[in-house]
Amino acid sequence: MDLLVKIRGITFKNPVLLASGCFGRDTLKFTNVSALGGVITKSVTLKPREGNPPPRIFEIPCGVINSIGLANSGIDKFLSDELPEILSCGTNVIASIAGEDMAEYVELARMLEQTEVVGIEVNLSCPNVKKGGLEFGKHPDSIRKIIKSIRNTVSKIIIAKLPPLFENKKIVSAAEDGGADAIALINTIPALAVSIDTGKSEIGGGKGGLSGPAIKPVALHCVYDAIKNTNLPVIGIGGIMTARDALEFLLLGASMVEIGTGVLVDTDTATNIVKGIKEYFSKEEIENIPSFWKRRGFTMS
């Protein structure tokens, strides 16, 4: 059995990644990520960000609403204090970047080009920041220009992380035209929770982003649509809590998956998903992911 995945010459031992919003240096204290295909760091910005006011996370019956606001220590501290430890985690490391304008994205990419990360995930889809984020992800021209500028700056693989837009042919094509090596989607869905006791939002920042099982059908729809409209590898994200969930995305033709909220519920979720995929492939005598696509490839009818 072979679960290897390659994206422009970079080999991943299996198709399971930890998503950026749920992985950081502290994660290594609670779980062994070396069995995973890779990890994606929390989005880093050029300057430190305090993020949104608390409470930042509100649990609902079908998922979680968060409004972190890209809180991070900034690229300088990330490179000096966090990344060296993360790089020793035993698997591929991809750095996520977020900027308020094109120049910030390019400068972040330039600084990361000198490190040992294997790739850069360009966050174009965060719904709970006032500048950048989702605003870039709505506009094909912005996506094309940002990705192209980064492509002209770095040799590492570039993953464009896009928002959950249902008519996403134009934005997917824009990322491909700009020079991305893979597409990742979806990010969280804009959401709101209100308290009838206080008359206020349950989230300190007002609005947030919904993740967890509730968004999986939306994610499957968007991933399916993206796969039909690009020649690039597509990485599926959204509500993946079990191996069966991950297999649904792979069935559509996704090359990899990212696990986010699942690891907040159980730190072993991602490693259990890898085990579950292996067990399924072994039981069904499936040799590799292309064989899975060939045997069980999804059809709408």
C-alpha cells in the first residue's frame, strides 16, 4: 500500500495535513505529528497581531465559531522562536502567510524562501479580519496578482487557500494562472452567534467563522467544483473528523485533506484518520490513491 502524494516534486508520506488554524508549536506538546503527511503553521503576518477580543471561540451543536483574528507574534519572532522547533516535528512543514496588501504577502514569502519549509500556503480566505483575508479571495484579479508576485519571489510550492464561494471557477482559474501549485479550500464560513440573555454576540469580535461537521457538505461541494475547473491538485478542508470524512474528499478527486477542528476535539484525530485510511485501503485491497480514484471515482448521477 502506498499513500504517497507528490506536489511539484515534494513528497508527502500520506494525504493528511494539519490545518493552519489548529497547528502551532504548542501542538507538539500534545500530539506526535510525524505520522502525518505534513503540518501547516498558523498564519503569520509581517507585524505582530493581537487578534480579536475574547471570547474568541464559541461552540455550537454542529461545530465551532471562532474569531481569532490572525493573532500571531509576527514574522521575525516566528522565524527566530517558533519555526526552528516546528521544523523538528518529523514531517513536512508548510508556512501559512496572510497580508493586508500585496507587498506584505511578497515580503513574507521572500523571508520564508530562506527557510526549510517545503511550501507556502497563501491565506486568501480568512473571514474574521478587517483587512486582507476574505476580501482578496473574492476577487480573481487580486488572487492572480498576489500569487504571481509570490511565484516570482519563491521557488517553494505555493498553495492558494480560497474561500467557500460556490461559483469559484474564476478564482480557481486565477490562482492557477498566477502560478499556484495547488488549491486548498474551504476556509471557515462567516457566522454569527447571539445571546438572548445579553442581546450581544457570543463572539468578542462580533462575527466569526464556522468550522466543524456543519460545513462538510459545503466543503465537498466547493472541492468538487474546484476539481472540475483546475488541473492543479486540490486539498479539501472542512468538517473532516474521521477517516470516512477524509475518504469522501479523496473520492471526489482531492489529492490531500487538511484537518482543523477535529484536532481541537481530540489531538489524535489526524493520526487516527491516517490509520483509518490505511485500514480501509487494506480491507478493500486498494494500492494507492490513484487506484482509489479509478475504482471508486465519484459521479454525480
